Amino acid sequence: MNCIFGIDIGGTEIKIGKFHYDKLLLKTSIKTDVSDQGKRILADVFNKIDELSQGDNIVGIGVGVPGPVVKGVVNGCQNLGWGIVEAEAIIKERYPDARVRVLNDANVAAIGEMAAGSAQKYRDFVMVTLGTGIGGGIVINGEVYEGATGAGGEIGHIQILNAKQRRCNCGKFDCFEKYASATGLVTTALELMQGRETKLHDLEVSSKNIFDLAKTGDEVALAAVNQMVDVLAGTLGNIAAALNPEAFVIGGGVSKAGSFLLDKLVAKFREVAFYPVADTEFVLASLGNDAGIYGAAYVARK
Ligand SMILES: [Zn+2]
């Protein structure tokens, strides 16, 4: 039997899916060994592939990594301890008969939603992952847009203010993700709750609690959510004006707020976006943490 492996390498865990064409046969995960500059990561992946292939003919291996990638070369990856790693060539050397693709993890997640999730009817869309930070994947004509240095889709670092208010991990100030990620929402709530009455004073100020309280009408929580929505709508409106995608696919932990967030976001977007792009569709991602293995398998299959 022919099989394809879809692999999503994260900073703590490596998810591995074995597929027969587009059908997921099994999935498993191993720990990411980041010691010694991550030198053992690919060897560990190879061992697991060999164990799981069980004599099947490996025709494709797709891999997502948490760093910029251009044409199969990883351009530095802090979470794994990697510098420049020619990952596609290394994997190809070990599995010369397989079709091998290595892409950025946010990009393979976007492709995964197109392959098996809520973006199946789109070929031009932007995936927006709202978690601790904000990740993005730009898909044009069914293909990931990597950009010249692999930073294509890094929408979390669009600067939305010029006020030097919130410093980002990237070293700059006032990046999109400092305002519209889970972390950004918490920062905003902590600012707004000073000297004001809110049930947030009795709870852990987490993104989930802020959304839950906002739904009950807590004014401070609602104000924090609304600020987040304003930034999201404005920035996605700008992205839409540049790319004019068919849709935005919203994923990540924050998207668990579901229709409460999406309805607000869509309403605000329609209001603020440039008129020819104001009807851009919005959908919630549906594959969760499995998007990466589906996308990795898809790009290795094509
Ligand atoms: Zn930044």
C-alpha cells in the first residue's frame, strides 16, 4: 500500500499522521528533543516514520516547522534550536523515492483547512490563528505564499500603532498580536479593569474568562473584547485591501469563543473595510491541532 506522512514539528511535540491518499490511517506524537541545537529532531522523525510505515511504500512526506521556510530550507527556528537547515534535502536524501515538502507550520495549517477543513471551497484565503500570538497563512491559487525570506503571512507583526505602548517579542512595538491575540486581550483587560467594577477582579484574567464575562454583559470584559475586535477588523480590512482574498479562516485557541467573536468581527469588518473587499467571507477553522498534519500530507501528495 502507498502511504504519506504528514508531520507537524512543534517546540514541545511532533505530531505525525500516516495517510493513504487523503485518508488519515493513524496519528501519534513524540516529544521534541530540542537539546544540542535540535540535532536529533529529524533522526527521531525518521525512526518514527520507519516504525509506522510497516513495509508500506512511502510516496510522500510533508513537514511543517515553526519558523520561516523558503523552498524547503528552514531559515532559522528558535523553538527548535535550528539555524539554517536544509530540511527538505536532508529528508529527501533519506527517502529518495518520496515526494518531500517542508513548509512553515502556520502555512501547512492553512493548507490543511483547505484540504480537509472549513476552507475546502476556497483557493485564495488567509488563515488567521489567534492564540498566544497571531499566526497567519496566505494561500493564493491553492498554494502557500512563502515570500522572499519565508516571512509571508507573518501578520502578527503588522504594526497597528506608532505609540511605543506594547513591546513585542520581535523587538518592535505595537505589533498586531500585542492587541488582538489571547495575550493582547488579557493586557487590554488588565488596563481597563483598574479602578472599575468587574467580576474579573475575582477571577484569573484569562482570555476564556474575559469572553465568558463579556457574554454575560460585564462592561469591562465587553470593552476589552470590543477593543480586540476593532483591531482585528481594521487589520484584516487592511490585509483584504492588499490581497482581496475570498475568505478569512479564523483558528487558534481564541476562536473557541466561536460565533460571539465571529459575529462581532464580521459586523465591524463590514463597517470599516474598503468597499470592494467588505463582503469577504469569514469562517471558523475546523481541524484544530490536526490542521498541520492534514496540510503537510496534502502538500506531499499533490
Ligand atoms: Zn512583533
